[in-house]
Amino acid sequence: MGNMSSMTQVFADAVATARAAVAEAVASPRRAGELAGAIRELESLARYVHSVQSELIAEAERYEVARAHGARSTGAWLQDVLGVDPGQARGRVEVAVSSGASEARRALSEGAISVEHAQVIASCVKRLPDHAAGEAPRVEAVLVQRARRCRPRDLRQLANGINARYDRKAAVSEEAAQHESRELHYVTTDDGSVVVKARLDKEVGRKFIAALRPLSKPCPAYDGTPDPRTPAQRHADGLATLVDLAVGSEGMPRVGGQRVQVQVTVGYDDLVRSLDPDAEGVVPGMFADGEPISADAVRRLACDAGILPVVLGGDGVALDYGREERTAPPQLRAALFRRDGVCAFPGCEHPPGTSQAHHIVEWFNGGVTRLDNMVMLCGFHHRTVHSDHWSIAVDEGRTLFTPPRRIDPDQTPRPGGTARPSVHQQLVRELVPEPRQPEPVT
């Protein structure tokens, strides 16, 4: 321990030499096709350095260096020495001191696995119960072999499965702990938006992902332009669709005998004036808790959602408390699906069962809930149609979407809908000749 300063100098000189060699290599000419190999070589060097560092951390643990520096543990000491997060420091100590991870350290020094792989292996070996201690070398060998071909995240799933195999009670206890730690918080911010934060156990979490994923797929534009939404925005839209599905489900509990509904109050004159995108002074609607919402949004929500619009006259007296027939009944929804094929917006292929029924002539303006006045739209394109003022028509049983001038100066109508069975059947009838009738026998 007395030669610490000279040892530090030895490593400083070695690192300086390595840095100079790498800098010289980086400065040399290279082609694009050589980049992958160069990146892999640097990763191999980084892994070797981690393996050497691991040996030194093991020595620090053995000599209780952390205690000499007033730290409560080697992991806590490393947080200061290396400037890393607690989890990273603990993981490196775990790799360094693991008695059953010699093969993992060797693979790390060869550059075959990363320090993250080694941490997963060390943790798995450490968690083996006493009765399976003799299996540690075989477990390590399997994990190292697998680590050479997969990412740390995939290796962690395998390691979790191995630990569950050898210690069933611990696995059950861990799942119970996940369930106990479940939580969901939501808060309404000053601007009226709602922030949601949740922690779900693995069972509910997988259900959530399975339900959200098909509802969050990208929706390219009609001309192939990529979906402009970020993944986070698509996930938020997917959650919005999940909420719509839940609110519209017959399985939802009823409140006071009524289906779950959100009430919004709005003036009739303001609804009419909101049809003009340049109109000023349009008074917004109001949710029951006093939060305002634009009249434009009310018109969209009134199409087919769990929103009960209360339309007021100029004297503040309710003219209309909404009417149930504004929501497409099951038989009409089935006919819409058959005609439109889920979301009818040109180029959209939204998953079945998630579209909203939009009134072409708006509901508040006397639009009827009828097949020739309705079209199926996903939540994203429902908002697009309202905010960008697309025109929609139904011509001989097919929908036509006309974009605003800012999108298409010629305003060329675009056919909507992805349901084509009837069209295909008609084409087949036209292509395949009619069967010849047998000539009468004379």
C-alpha cells in the first residue's frame, strides 16, 4: 500500500500511452466501410480496461480502502472516485468481488462481453440459494456463452428465469413486492393538462404494453410522408384511444345508473362562430370543474365520445342536453366498419375497434346520426379533420376527403377507406366472364 503514488504513476503512464496510440489511429485516414471495425476495436479496449479496473476494485475491497477514506462501503467510495450513479458503483463492486464470476471477468478482459453483461452474471450467481451453490460454475458458463451473443437486457431476462428456477419462493416474493409497490399518480396542472405517473407490476405492465402498442403505430400521410408525431406523442394518443374504448365499453361501471360521461357546457352562438377559423372572441366551453375548453374541441368531442354537451342559448338557458342518438349504435358502427375499414382517412390503417364516428354535418348543426352523414376516424385523424378543416363527402357509398388549400392548392378529393371487399368483388365480376349457358337442344 506504501507504493500507491508510484503505482498511480505507472497506470497514468500506461493510460497516456494508450490515449496517444488511439489518438494516432483516429487521425489516420479511413473509409466509411471501416468504421464498424474501428468502433468494435475501441469497445474491446474499453472492456479490457473495465476488467483491469475490476481487479483493482477487488483489491480496494480487500484492503478496506473505502473505510480509510471515511466511506461506509466500497460502492459509496466509488461514487465519489468515479463520479458514477449508486447503481453503477454497486454493480462494479459486485463484479469485482463475485467469487463465482471468474469466467465472466475473463470474457470481459477478452472484450467478448461488456461490464453490464458481467454485472448481470455476477448478480445472478450471487442470488443463487444455498442449496444451488454447487451449480454456480454451470450457471455462469451458460450466461457467459449467451452474453457473447445478446444484449444485457436480454441476458437479464434469462438470469431472472434461472434465479426463479432455483428459488421459486424468492421469485413469488419478488412478484408480490412488485404488486405492493404499484402506484399511479395524476395531477391537473395550471393549464388544465393532466400529468400521469405510474409504476405497474410486470403482469399489468405487459397488458398495458400489449394494449397500447397497436394503438400507437405510426400513421403515414396519404402521400407517404412519415407520421410527424414523436413516439411519446403516439403513445399519448394511444392512451387516449384506450380511454375512449374504456368509456364506451358496456363493461364500465355505471354512475347513478348512467354511463360514465364528462359534461361540457358551451354557447350555441360560439359553436356556430367557431366554424370560422378566423373568428375572434369565441367564448370557450367549460367542463363541470370549471376548466375551459375551446369551442372547436367541443365540436370534435360531440361527435362520438363520452362527452355530454350542454348547449346554451344567449340567455344562458340550456337549449340541448345532448342526445343519445349522436353516438353511433352498434348496427350503424358495423355498417361504418364495413364501408370504411376502421379509420377512413386516406392511407390510415388504424387497428380495428378503435375508431370514432365523426359527423360530416356536425351534430350541433343538425347533422343526423346516419350512415351517409358519418365516417370512421381514428383519434389522430379525427383531430386532424377538425383542426385542419378537411371536407368530407360520401359519394355512391365511398368517402372522399378534400384537403384544405394550404395542404393541396388544387384541393383534389382523395378516396378514403380501406375496406375494399365489395370493390374487389365487383372487379372480379367484371374480369371473370359470365358462365356460358348451355345451348337449348333442338
